[in-house]
Amino acid sequence: MEEEITSASRFVELNEHNSDNKMKDTVDLKNNELNEDSVENEKEETRKVEDKVEDPCVGMLFGSIDNIMEYFTRYGNKKGFAVVKRTSRKGHNGEVESLTIACNRAGKQQIKASNSLKAQPQSKTGCKAHFNMIRCLDGWILKSMELDHNHGLSPSKTRFYKCNRVLKPHVKRQLELNAKAGIKMNKSFNSLVVEAGGHENLPFLEKDCRNHMDKVKRLELGEGDAVAMNKYFLKMQADNSNFFYTMDFTEDGRLKNVFWADARSREAFKEFGDVVTFDTTYLVNKYNMPFAPFVGVNHHGQSILLGCGLISGEDTDTFRWLFESWLTCMSGVPPSAIITDQDKAMKKAIQIVFPKARHRWCLWHILKKLPEKFKGYREYKSIKFCLKNVVYDSLTKEEFEERWGRFIEKYHLESHEWLLELYNERYYWVPAFVKDTFWAGMSTTQRSESINAFFDGYVHHQTTLKEFVEQYDKALAKNVVNENTEDFNSFQSSIPCFTHYAMEKQFQSVYTTSKYKEFRKELLGKVCCNFSSCKEDGVISEYEIREDGAFGENSQHATFLVYFNKDTNEVNCNCRFFEFRGILCRHQITVLFHMKIDQVPNKYILKRWCKNIKRSHTKVRINYDNRLVKPETQRFDKMYKAFNEVADLAIDSEDKCEKVVARILELKGEFKQEKLVCGSNEPISTGIPTDSTSCGDDLAISKETKNILDPVVVRQKGRPPSKRKQSIVEKVVRKKEERKKKKKTKELELQQSQQIGKESYKESIMWPNINCPPNIIGMSPYYGLPNMLQGGN
């Protein structure tokens, strides 16, 4: 072996010397040629030297089975074939004593297809080329061999053989990082192709990359989604003790419901947990478990997650369990107001768990049902227009009652069950009944739907449970980045004032940019407001403000009542815009300017919209991407970082570059020699699990714990889309189309069988002595009758 290495090294030096001489001659003769040609020549010569493999001969010695496979793989790559371990025999001590390396086309192909028309391609040709190895005192020795092949050889196609397609550790690492970053496999593989300079320079195919990532996912989730997710939660809890999670199981130990909230979400609830929305209309995993997020609004008006769950059903007991879990997570502090869709089970659970919270239904979900409920009415458009006017234009409860009555009477809808039910529940959805409560500007559960859209880039309907919580963390990390960006923008810059009023300057200096824009919009709307009348009663003044507006091509106006207290400078408007959104309305601003109030009272400056406040949730250490890292990965990252720093320093000089490459090649030779000496003494992993599985720096999970079963696939509420009730006409049309389709299929099959029979008959005339398989009878156009292909006369 030492002689082989010495001769190979001399050959390398000789070729390098010749290559340098050729390059110098080329430069002298062709001064105008580009240096790239010389570089390509040098690369080609180097590749030839690296591919140099001596032909095998009887008596060759090898140190281990790995050395044997490495040598014959390189030899086959040079000659144009692939090798496999054909047979092996173990001795009395259980160790392999003999080994046969054969061509991958050795043996006979086993035909599994029963239909000869659907036969699979065959690669086995019964090739006899092989190499027999036996163990000896010095390692392994080549006892005998056969070099003749009964098939063609192609060195240019050897990269497609499986034994030559190898993913090196740094490639695997890059694929895994790209997958975690959300880069699709086709783009990840294309980047490797560009880096290698073409597909022909890659020692693997795209499907090898996909197989590797599939294997990684199987290893991560091999024990089941529920167990893997439980371990992930325990790891997160070990990183931060404020991470909260709880899981609900069935009697047989199957996962039923799960809820979790990270430490940052729990702290954010203290700042922005007064108003939350809750929505379960987003299905995100392969078990169809509804995703149930609790969403709030931060000081920039952005959606912020305050915890979420995956539930197995949408009944009262399930919602009660989820709400109680969330209440426990938030130290028993309920929200002041909560917005949901029109779900009776959810409503009942909220009354039980959050009895003092103001519950509101999503108005958008209600109004989108209008086409379904009134599409059959001749005056549908008029009904829709009038109903929206009644809902949106009623400033007081009394005004709504009056308008609703006139609307029902006008269109004779006294017996309409859906409208009757809505009227009985008007306390939950009509703006005139809910606008006295602070909702932070959230009028519908579209806030939750925007969060769902935020997750769309990370999860899909086949997402496993553990993948879901990991992608949840990535989405949350992005949400944190967005919030930090807005914090910086509000700190670094500001929108200039467009008036000289001190009040505008006051809000500009205190509020975040997004909330200052909302106040600025109301200040601009003051232009459309005029005083209509004024009444005084002691310290209280009542102002009637008329607001002019445009509705399409027509103009309209509305009248609002504003009450001003001269002693406290408090101002209240019956539009309840401030109570609803936390921003002064244009009617209040008009009265304040009329009373020459330059600075608004502190009660109208809400802390939740201010930008210069240190908020507790921003101080929480973020663990969203703190994944389990193997020691090999840590070492790889350490070396990769160090090498990048060296490469940056050496990139501007050819001498430095050559020095770095020489050092690397020197280390490579040392490590290869160490591997040859001690590689066979490395312990072999048996794959037998230990008593516990490490899930953190100081955390272990016992294997004796109760086994957690994966959840069952949840059936969604309502009639399945495929089970929609069909009319008689639809059934008749469907059956008629099915009959036509079957008839066309039969005609096509008959034409194909007749065509095959004709072609077979022609072939039998040309080659009458051909022997055909028995199942060729099924292709005859004359069933049961002998023909030329069946040996008939």
C-alpha cells in the first residue's frame, strides 16, 4: 500500500510539473489568450490525476471492507460500470471471512409484473465480472477475479450509478439549512449545480437530495408525531421555564388536544391581552386538527400571538378545556373582550370560563351569509343594501331598533328565521350595542385570519404535529422581527406634522408611527365637520356636529352629539370612536379646537399606543430557532466559520490562496492516513436505543413513560363537500355522463386490442418461429381461437 501511495504521489508531481510547463509555453506563444483557458487545462489535468486508478491484480491487499469498496468503486467509475457487494460469508466468530464484489448487472432479473404490457425496464444481464476477497492476517487479499463484461461500458455515465452518487456532509448540512429556511428543494439543488459548474460535475442527483431530506424527517418523527411534539415542548421548557404547554388525551392514551404559549407571548399578554380574537377556521395539519390562535394587537397595530392550540373537535367541552388552559397559562387573568365567529358551542364555553368578558361576534362572518340567505329573493340587492345601512348607520340602540322594525316591515320578513335569530342575539354583533367597549380597532376576526395568512408560508395540510410547532416558532420569529423593525422606525424617524397645532405635535412625539397616522387621518377629517348648535347645562356643554361626506356621486351628512366638561376638559362623542379604537375622533377634535384646548388630557393618550415605553415582552430571550444541534453539526459550523474568515483574508492574493490550499491538502492527507490506520477500530452503532433520550442540555426523558399515540383524523363540521345533497336533475345528468365515459373507455380498449392483434399478426408472418409468452392470448382480436402467435396453422 505504501508503494502504491508513493507511486501515485510521484505521478501527481510529474503531471503537475508538466502542466505548469504547458501553461508557461501557452502564455509565451499566445499573449492575448485569457487566463481562464489555462485554469481549465490545469483543472482537467488535476481531475485526470485524481481519477488515476491502477488495474486490479490477484494478490492485492486492502486494509478493510471500506477500502475495498472505495477502490473498486473508483475502478468501476474509470471503466464504466458499477459494483455491489454480491455475497459474503461469516466465520465461527461471527466476522466476515470472504466477500465477493460483482458488477451491478450480475444475476437475473425477477419479473414481477403479471401484465407484459406494463413490464418494468430490466438492468440485469447475468454479467460474470466479479472479484473474490478473503480475509488474511494483513487484512483482505484479492484471491480471484473475472474482468469480462457481457454488456457495454460507458465511463461518462457512471455518475448515474447509485454507488457513485454520494452526498458529502457539507452538502447534507447545506440542504438541511436550506430546508429550515423554507427554500424549496429544486432551488436548493439548482444552487449546488451552479456552484459545481454544471450537472455533470455533481456526484449526485436531485432525487438523492430529496431522499436525504425525507430520511431526516423520518428520523426526527420516527417515534410518532405526538411523542416527538411532546419532546419538543419539553426541550423548549428546559430552555425557558416560562414556556407553557398542556396536552389532553383520550382514555387509550391518544392525543386529543394540545395548547402551548412561549414566554414572550405570556409577557405580551400583560401588555396587550385586554382584547383578543379567537378563530378555528384554519386547518393546517394532516390530522385536520383545527388551529386555534389567540391573537391580540400590539402598539403598532400588528397582530401578536398570545398562545394557540390544536383541538380535535369544536364542541363546548373542547372549547372549555382550551379556554381553561389558556386562563391557567395567563395566571388566571381573563381578557376584557373577546371576538369570535358565530358559534354556539364557543359562546357557551366563553360564558362558563370568561363570564365577565365582553363577547362579540364577527360582523364580517355574519354579513357574508347574506347571499346564501337572500339569494332567492327578487329584491335581494335592495334587502342587502338596506340591512347594511341599518347595521352601520345606527348610532344608538334606540335608532337601531327603530330602523330594524321599518326594514322588516318594508320587505315582509317577519317570518324569516335567520333574521329573527340575529335580532335576538343583537347584543353580540350590532355596532350600536358593542361600541361602548374598547376593541383596540378589531372589528372582526379578520385579525385572526391575517395571522393565518402569516402562517401560510410555513405550514400546509400535510404538516405533521412536530413540524407544525417548529414552523410556528419560525413564523413567530418573523413576527418578532417585524415588530422590532417598526420599533426602530418609530424611534429613528417620524412623519412631519401638516398643521401648526400643538395637539398634533403632542401625538407625533408620543405615539408610534402607525397610530399617529390614524390620529392624523381624524385630524384631516375635521375639515368636514361644522358646528350646528350648542346647549349648555352648567359645566357640561352639548355640541351638535354636522359631518359632510360623499357617498359615490352623491353627498350626505350625519349629525353627532359631543359633550364637553369645562372643569376636566373631558370630551365624549356618541360615535364612540375613542371608546372603540382608542383614537380621538374628528368630532372630539373639532370641539377641543373650538374650546382652544392645545394639549389633550392624559386620559386620551393611551399607554398601549406609545412608542417610548419599555415593554416587558421585548426583554424575553428568544428561543424560536434553538433547535437540537448534534456535536458533528457544532464542529462543522465552527470549522466553517473559521475557514470563511481565512478565505476572506486570502482572497485578494494568489500566493495566499495557494498557501491556504496547500495547508488544507496537507491536513487532508493526514486525516486520510489516520482513517486508514484506525478506521476499522471505530465502534459500530447498533441503533439500539438507550434507557433515556436526551432532549436538552440537562434534560432526559425516560423510555418508561406512558406511550403517547397520534391523534385521529378529525372530521370537519358540516356536510362534507363530496356528500352534498343533489337534485334529481343533477343525479340524472351525472349518471348519463358516467355511462358515456364507460362507453368511450370500452371502445378505446377494443380499438387498442384490435390494433395490437393486427401488429402481432404481421410480426408472426415476418417471424413465424417466434415463441411468445402464454399471456399474449389476451391480446388476440379473436378470443379463444388459435392464431399464428399461438402456434396455430
